Amino acid sequence: MSPLLSDHTSTLSKPRRWAALVALLFPVLLISVDNTVLTFAVPAISEALSPSGAQLLWIIDIYPLILAGLLVPFGSLGDRIGRRRLLLIGASGFAIVSALASFATDASQLIAARALLGIFGAMLMPATLSLIRNIFTDDTERRTAIAVWASAFSGGSVLGPIVGGLLLEHFWWGSVFLIAVPMLLPLLIGGLILVPESKDPNPGRVDPVSILLIVMTLLPFTYAIKSFSSSPWYIPLGALALAVVCGVTFVRRQLGSDKPMIDVRLFNNGRFSGSLIVNLIGVFSLVGFIYFVSQHLQLIAGYSPIEAGLLMTPGLILTMGFGLLSVPLSKRFGSPNIMILGLLFSATAYTMVIVAGSNPNVVLLMAAFCVLGIGIGMTETLSNDMALAAVPASKAGAASAISETAYEVGAVLGTAVLGTILNTVYSSNLKVPGSMSPDAAAQAGETLSGAHHVAAGLDPASAQALIESAAQAFDHGVLFTSGIAAVLSLIAAVMVVKIIKPAVK
């Protein structure tokens, strides 16, 4: 038995290893499909449930927010009780709550269901990556397995718009949540038969105080971002202060513990911390792009959900392809160099959106998405692998949880930061017809979907004026968010040069 493992995962035959990987891909596909489907279902949800602008962002964000807050503690819990056991518990709960979410009758119910999905999703994600880390002990095999794992996110993003588009055209919006049930059945069966159990023989203690501190760091931080433009200044400032205090307290608590839940000293390793930042910024860019482009295609360009999904498919396929291609490229040119190239591709994609200006041509927009897909494919595979390779196999659960936290925090910030800025610029630039009531004007000013909903009840001339103004205001906000994403990608590239590359021989 390996001294780093409490099982025989390292002695699995090669066919068993790859068969186990196939089973572990289903929850990854599910999470990716779920996120993409929800983004494309925003117009249908807005029409059916009439959420406010803040509620709409919470419907999207509450899941990754809760998930991000619980990934680290559940990663440590999986190290203690068994990663496969935690994975199967999460899969069962996720399927049940997804079925309940599909029948929500108002925005509050859907937000609550999404929060529960975040809890069970936090059991799924660190378990998959940590099991892969322990099953594949050979460096080349592990990197290839992680490339397949990362590509599954893109694969789900490809399936999401297509499957979701078909469902939304023929069924009600809740049908997009029901797909979780058949997608998790192969995991429940294959997980029991193919995936070996693994634990940390010397796990850190499960610390309820630390769990609370993590949640109270991420929740107030995201709330501060969301409420910045709509609340008195002291509310977001107070939330941000609480997040900082809890975050600092968490770090100090871990440093002072003989058996910390998370070894924060890992962040002194440039490869580990730098790869996490690249991971976060890459997902930030991808989610932010999908958030606005899915609305532009459906509500401005006039495409149906399935048409919008098909238009985005080439870019998502490129994300998958270059995720796999990054493995041989990294062996030839070095992982840091490929990560830098990927980040430059991402910055170029957002620059293309800026150059296109207001009311961009759809062909150019999809070309930019293809360029972004190439960049994200390169960076996400290698950043995840680099983070895991920097730690011992026995701490795979905690390390993979931190890596997944970076991924999910990037997803949160992609919609929270860019979505909030986009909505703020949209609201400030929208011009409503003078004949509209204050309530209608307020609804139109919250979201692009709200403007279209209000326009349906206006006379043709006023409706046309409102829709045109909303389109211009929305695309004007996209220019701001694209600039932010481009700059962050360039900053991440510089960080790879300064932090990661000197540490790689």
C-alpha cells in the first residue's frame, strides 16, 4: 500500500483506471450542462417567474456561491469519510433537488432550490478531481486524465445549449433541471462498480468554525459586489469588511492549528497559487462572455435558444479540443508558455468585442468566442494539473477543493462583477418612452429581458423605441465588461511570467 493512500487506487489496471474516469465525467458534465442551460434559460425564466434584476443574478449566482463556500470543507470531509462515498451522496441529493427545482412557482423558490443544489454540488466536484489525482499516479496519464476532465466542462457547455434549446422550444423552462436525473444514473452505477474508495490516512480535522469562516468570507464578498450599485454605500462596504475579517481570521486559524483543515502554506508555492489565479481568471472570462452573448443572441439578434446554442457550439468545441491539445503542447513548450499563450488568446477575444463596438456583427462575435475558447482550453487544463501536481496525493481532496473553489469563485465573479457592471451601465444608458408608468420604467431598467417584457404591452412605436434603446444600452455595457476581462487576462499572463515560470525548470 502506498504510504500516501489508504487504499489500492494506484494498483488499478489501466482499463479499470480509464473506465473509472468515464464514470467520474458524468458529474462534471452535469455541472457544466446545468450552468450553461440556466444561462440560456434566463429569458424563459424571466418571462415565467418575473424576477427582479437582483433576483435574476441570484438565481444564477447562488449555486456557485454556496458551492464555492463549501468545496473546501467537503473536500476535507471526503478525505476523512471517503471520497467515493461523498460523491455518491452528492449525486443522489443533486438529482432529487434538481427535480424539485423544475417545479418552482416563483423566483424565491428557485433561488432556494439552487442554494440546495450548491450544497450537493460541493460534494460532487472535489471528489471527482481528488479521485482522479489518486487513480492516475503517472504524471503523463494524470495530465491527460485532467485534460479529459477539464474538457468535460466544455463538453457540457456544448451539450447544454443544444439540449437546453430543444427543451426550451418544446417544454417549459423547468425541463432544463430534469436532465440531472438521467445524467447522474451512470455515475451512481459506475461509481459503485468501477471507482475505488480512497481516504486520507491522516486527515485534518473537520472544523465547524473554519467552515463558517469560509462561507462568511465568500457570501458577504459577493453580496457586496451585487449591492454596490443598488444599495446605500455603507451596506456593501460593511459586507466587504465582514468578508475581509472572516477571511483573515480563517487564515490565522489554519496557521495556528497543528492539523489545519487547509494547509494555507501551500499558497507560498508559486506554481500552486499562480495556477489558481489563472484558473479563476480564465473561468471569470468564459462565464462573463457566455452571460452577455447568450442574451445578445436571443434578445437582440433574435435567435431562438437552439439557434443560439448552435452558433456557440464551434467555440465550445475549440475549448475542448485545445484542452486536450494542451497536454502535448505543454510537453513540447512547457506549461507556463502555453498558459501565457492561452491568456493572450482570451485578451484578444475581448479586444475583438471592443473593436466591434455597439451592435456587433454576430459573425464577429462568434469568431471572438472561438478565440476565447482556444485560450480557455489551454489555460484551464494546465492550471488544474499544476495545482494538483504541487501537493502530495494524500492531500488531493483539499487541493482539488481549493482548485475547484478558484473555478467556482471565477464563475461567481464572472456573473456578479461583470453582470452587475453590465446591468448598471445598461440602466444608466436606457432611455424609456415618456408615456411609460414608473413601475414599467423600473422593470425595463433592471434587465434586458425586463425591457422586452414591458415592450410587449406597449403600442408598436413605443415598443420599438424601448427595444432599440435597450439593445444599445446593453451593448454599451458589454464594452465596459469586455475591457475589464481583457485587462485581467493580460494581468494573469504577466503573473505567469513573474510567478510560475521561474519555478519551472
